[in-house]
Amino acid sequence: MSSTPEDNLRSLSLDYLNLLINGQAFSDVTFSVEGRLVHAHRCILAARSHFFRKFFCGPDSPRSSPQQLDPTGSRMGPVGGVSSPRGSGSVIPVNSVGYEVFLLMLQFLYSGQVSIVPQKHEPRPNCGERGCWHTHCTSAVDLALDTLSAARSFGVEQLALLTQKQLAIMVEKASIEDVMRVLIASRKQDMQQLWTTCSHLVAKSGLPPEILAKHLPIDVVAKIEELRLKSNLARRSLMPHHHHHDLGSAAELEDQKIRRMRRALDSSDVELVKLMVMGEGLNLDESIALHYAVENCSREVVKALLELGAADVNYPAGPAGKTPLHIAAEMVSPDMVAVLLDHHADPNVRTLDGITPLDILRTLTSDFLFKGAVPGINHIEPNKLRLCLELVQSAAMVISREEGSANIDPSSTTIYPPNVSDDHTSSTSSGGNIGNNVNIDSRMVYLNLGAATNNSQNRHNGCDPSSMYHHSHDY
């Protein structure tokens, strides 16, 4: 089987990369970076980088006395007392870049390819989000910016261009603070394409100049304002009627705000949302921010959004008039249900069709118990379903108690048919205590949902799913 030119290049790339991976094999130069030794090969580095060629072959090359590797051009004097194993030459300290970035740069020099994005889900500095994929978080932006700086300093222009493209992808979803950091770096590194991308994103952000001035130099803020002015003039020239322009422009600005708000929530950047509320008059209810966060973000993001105090936790949205708690109930998410109830979500609020979050969970539970599946949901965890039901039932009972409803019909708080044993019925009636009724109901939910996992097998064996209710006499 003949190999293609692409296969040959890939094989060559891997062969050279293996030289770097194998450490001291045939190595003739050693670097010390953050206290760790990196073994490399002068001929490869010199062939791939003008900086290394000059460093190793110039009049001040460190063959006789070790020098500190300084990409700024101000090479320091000899470093005495540092040596590496025989045959590897002297150890050259590298203090200008970190170990991770230096290794990324060497990987590119050896193989012509490298992934600048951190490993997904690994713990990273400046990223506290568990399970983060590090595609556009602050830690990913930090690594890319450090790699860009190192590539330009060491004269590895191909790596600099590759990093520039990666940053252009990152900033589309990054927080606005990270976009502004990339904007400053792109100007410092004279990377016009990246500057254009970032400056337009900042201009579209809608952040007022006084807030931009806290993050950007004054001359950059002036350029951003100039871009905004040109953009507004361009829109006006395309609109034949001024009145239509005003309507279209307002709608477009609102759409931009909502898109930017959602990007911020996706990045767990609630502080930016707060800035938008305070500085741009963003209405969290009209933009359905809380509904979006419940459906797409983590519990921490929803909690932080609620703590801003700018969103109505019971705001009805969409054609059905669902609240965030309706959505959390449909998702069967105990975390979301709990955090919403902690912030006074109403379990009795109704949609336009008269459905409450409690109704949703009762229906889901009934479907799961009697049908063994829930329409529209491929997989449902019984533990989560019963926990959601207990949380919402308890909250509804607390509200009823606060409203002075001392006598509540037990049948109004249960989804089960009246086939429970007489002993169970007598225990609820003799207690005369509302809290006891709730506890009994919750225990029935636990038991029935736990048994429901065997529904399919019972049906195959000719058993009636409703027969599992007879186990409730144990409680």
C-alpha cells in the first residue's frame, strides 16, 4: 500500500516530535524552565527559528559559557556553576516564559503543529468552573496570549499566526473583559486582523466609554467610539426612511444585547451581565435571562443571576407563560428547582393553560410510574424526579400553611389513586397534622419511584404496575 505525501509529512512530523518527547536521546542542549529540564537539539532549533540560529551560532553563542536565554535581545552575562549531564552541553536558564508555553513552542518547532487549547476538564488557573472544556474561558485566553507573546519574541511567526487564528475563534465566545485583553495584546503585537476582530466586538458590546476606560487606554477607547460612529452612519446610509431606521436600529441593538448577555452567561460571566444591567439598561426579564440560564447554565450562574436582584423569579415568558420553575421542573433538575425555591419561586404559579410546576412534576411521575417512560424525555433518573417533587410539594405546603389554610384535603397533595391500605389512611387522619400528610406522601413517592425502575420487567411477567402501591403499608 503506497503512502501519500500527506502521510509522509505526518510521519516525518511524528518522528521529529519523538526526538523531543524522548528527552535526552541525541540531545545536545538543555534548558531550565521553572526548575524543570527540557532537552533539545541545536540543529533543529536553529533550522526552525532565526532567534535560536543567532543564539547558537552567533559570536556570543553559549558553547563555551552558559548564557541565559533572553528573547528580548538583551542577553545576560555568563551563568556559572550550571551544567547538564555529559554530552548534553550546559544548562541554559529560561526566565522569560513559563514551562507550558516553552514546551508548546518547542512542539511546534519540531513537528510544525500544536494544540494551543488546554486539555478539557483539567484543573486550570483562573478557571474555577468544574468540567470546563477551556475553549474560551479566561485560562484558555491566558495560555493563547502567553503563546502569542513567546512566538513573537522567539521569532516563530508561523506559531504566532496560528495562535492569532485561535484567539480570533476564542473571542467570539469569550467574556468582554477577555476580549479587551486580547485587543490590547493584538495592538502591542501589531496583529491587525486580531485587532479588527476584537475592536468590532468591543464596539458592539454597547459598554459606555466610562466603563471601557477602566480596561482600555484612552486612545483605544477613542478608536472604539469612532468605530461605533462609523457603524451608525453606515446603517443610516442603507436605510431609505429615517423612521424605519430608528425601529430597525433599536431592535438590532436589543438583539445584540441579548446575544452578548447569553455569551456572558455561557462563560459564567455574571459580572458582565451586571454591567449591562447598570450601564446599558438591560432588562433581564424581557431578555428572558433567567429562563435561558436555568436551561443552559450551571446552578452557580443561576444563583449569581438571582442575587443581582434584577430579575423576577416568577416572570412568565413565551407563548405558554412559563416561569423559570416550570422549566426546571420539565428538566427534572433538583439543583435548579432548589435554587429557584430558595429565591422565592412560586410553586403554584400557573401558565396560560393553568399548569403549575407541581402539576408538571406530578404528570411526569405518573407517566413514569404507569408507563415506565416519560414522553419527550429519553432518560429520566427516578432519584432526581422524586427529589424535585418533594421540594416543590414541600414549598407549596409551606405557602398554603402561611396563607392560613389549616385544613387541607390530603388528596390534593397526592397523585396516587385511593387504593392505599386502611392502616395508612387511618394514620393520616388520626394524626390531624398537615406535616405528617406531606411526609407520608413523600415517602410514597420515594418508594413508588424506586420500585418503578422494575416496571418493564414486571409488565413482561404479567404484573400490574399499580400493584407496587401495596408496599406503602410498611410506612
